[in-house]
Amino acid sequence: MLGRIPGGPSTDRCPRERQRDAILDCIARLPQHDPTTGETKNPGPTSRSHCRRIVAVARSGSPDLQPGIDIELADPRRDWAGILAAYGVRAAAIAPARLGAAIWSFGEACYKATGKVPAPVLLDHAATCIQAQGDRGTLVRWPGPRPLLAYGRAVPGEPGFMMFVVVIKADCTAPDFAFDIDLSIDAGLVAPEGTDAPSIRVSSAGWNR
């Protein structure tokens, strides 16, 4: 779930206290029942992120599945090439703001899901996927003992922000993963408690099972 904190443009800086309160509000608004069966969900691990006035929360429906979520502002004033080069990313030399923010968002989400800084080869692989698929929806698969699945895109309604959700699953070739995640992004709006200001919501179909 994503939310926008009212009171100014989404790219404005915001006090940490307001970001924290908005994240807690998003957590309280997460679905408590399975949309298919109507049964009460057993909350799994959560992941949180905030950037300026945009906040994000991902929650897993499985106790052994740790999600990772991250959002980044594609600020053209940041030295994305230098930032990524420090992590050994070969794509750093050709990283404009949107690509740089997307790669960084992927790396941060990976760290939250795995507890480890992703290797440069994985970040380069993500960069290749992002460049090939575009920021309307990028699926990243990474095989291995702990296969990784990731989905990233521009934040709906806030094209200056990039987001990625990462999970470790038993089958990283699942053909329905990208489809499920795309379905989970909807046009529903959620405002922080007590306000009518526009906000953004991402539901949890694909990665919250």
C-alpha cells in the first residue's frame, strides 16, 4: 500500500514524524481478510519505505516470506552514475535519473527482503531488465538457491517516483508473477486519517500470499 502525505507537492521534504504516522496509518488500512475466501489473514512480515511525501508498506501473508519494498524520487540533481558506480554497477555510466532511481530502488528492496547488499551482477541484471521493459512495469527474475522475484514501475499517479517490490520465492520462473503484481496496482485512493487529500493505494494480490 502506498500513500501520499498532504500539505504540499509530493516532491517536498516532509518531517520524519509525519512519514512515520502515515506509514502506521497505511499499516492499519491493510486488508485484514482474504479477498477470495473472506477469511481473516494472519499478518506476515512487513517492509516499509518513505521518500519525501510518498510512503509505502508491503506485508506478506506468509510468516516465512519477507517482502522488501522501496520508493525513490528520480531527482535529476543527484549523481546517480556516481552512486551506482560506488556499488560496482556497470550500467552506472548510462544511468539517467529514472533508470538510476529504479536501480537504486531495486537494490534497497533487495536488501530489505534478504538482509544482504545485492551483488553488482544482480544490480546490472536489474538494470538490463528495466531498460528492456520500461518503467511501466519491470519483472526481474534471478535463479539460484534462493530465487528472487521483483516487480518495479513508476508509482501510479506520481511518475517522478520509482518503486520496487522484492520477494524470495521457491519458483522464480512463475509465469503469473508479473500478471498478479500488475493486477495488484489499482486506482483506489487512500488519504491519511482525517484528510480528503489525494493519495495512492497499491493492493496486495501477487506478493502478499
